[in-house]
Amino acid sequence: MRLAHLLRFLLISFLLFLSGCIGKIQDQKSDSIFRKLDYPPPTEFEYIIFQHINRVRLESNLSPYKYDNRLGYIARLYAKRMYYENFFGHIDKEGRDVAMRLLDNRYMFFSAGENIIYLENINCNSDYLQNSRRVVTGWLTSVGHRRLILNDIMENVGIGVFCKDNMLYVTMLVSATCQNINAELIEGYVFTYDIGKTNYTVPQDPTVHIKILDGDCSIVNVNIISNHTLIPVDQRNMVGKISLPFQIAINSPFKCNASVEVCFRNDLE
């Protein structure tokens, strides 16, 4: 009898342990799926606008934009806000601009820009192709908006569409997350490049990725100067927290040309 009770106890304990393991596995799976759904892909309407923009770029001999789901998600939120808060503009009712909105969503960038458009008397459930042409044509007729569509520095784009009550709001966000620093090095001199002062806005303590690209320098030394502290950079790359503003210092014992790629990371939450 005691043996039967013992076996029953062991069986129940094993089943509870197994149930806990399965629960953890299921939680891990759902967590993984949730991450994948964090930034959904573009809707059909958004994707048609994206294709139209890239056709215009190809006609101007520019590389196509890469679609960024996170940018699209942020753009969609802003298009929706403009409708529900009854305003239209690059500055929201809280006085925040596109850079601030990107940073609120922890999107890091070297440079970024925004196009918006508002159209009335729109059929929200059809005519995606015709309406996408109206959107892109509207942007192309404006010098500033056209410059963003045909920008040769930006790399990534996200489109956000919100349409309700025959009113259409569209936001286009573009960004460049990396920048190449090309330095002509002279023996005995240090080339310095300022980060985070005037050209763009980034969050404090950003995660930075630095990589030395191919050049004609046999020896290149790269250092970061932050808070009056010299931080040596590995010859392959470096990922770490850096306080703003900071400088990148590049030097070589020989006269040569060097190229260094600097990126703000978007893949870390």
C-alpha cells in the first residue's frame, strides 16, 4: 500500500514538473511570436505607396528604399494620431517633431525625415492604386517632399496610412542608420569627427557599432573621445554604450585614406 502511495506521489510530481516545463516552452513560444508581431508588415495600401516611391527612385537612377517595419509602425501611429487629434503637421500637439517621435519609440538613426499628406473624399476600402498615385504625386509637386523621396543618403522607409470617414492621412518616414566617415590621414595628425552635436538627435547613451572598412591604410587606429575619456576601438568592431556628444578620432602612422562606418543600433530593445 505504501509503495502504491509512493508511486502515485512520484507520478503526480513528474506530471506537475512536466506541466511546468511545457508551460515555460509555451510561454517562450508566445513571447517569440509576440516579438515577431511587434512591428507588423505594411498593409496592401502602404505597400503600393512604397512600390510607387521606389519606381520614382529607379527612374532617377537611385537605389530603392528598404522597407523598415518599425518605421512603418511609427508612421502609422502618427497618421492615426493626426486623424483622432484633429491636426495636420510635422509638429504634434505636444510640440514634438519627427526626431523626438522616433526616439520615443527607441529608433536610432544618423539622419531622418518625414513626409505627410492629407486627402479628402477618399474611398478608404478601394482604389489603392489610384490613391497611391495621388499621394506620391502630391509629394513630388512639393520641393521639400520631393527631396525626401529622391534622397541619396537615406536608406530605409516606412509608410503609415490611416483612412476613415473618407479622410486619408499618410506619413512617410525615412532614415539612415549608418554613416561612412572618409578620412584623409596625414602622418602625425589625428582626424576627428563629432557625433551628436548638430546634424541629428540621438538618445543619451546610444548603442554604437563602429567598423573599419577597407582602405589603403595598412594600420588604422580608431578611438572614441567621450567625457574627456579615450576609449580604444577594436580593429574589427565595437558595440557599447557611449555618452553624447563624442568624437571619433582616426589616425595612422602613414599618409593614407581610411573609411570608418558608424551605426546606431536599432535591433536592441
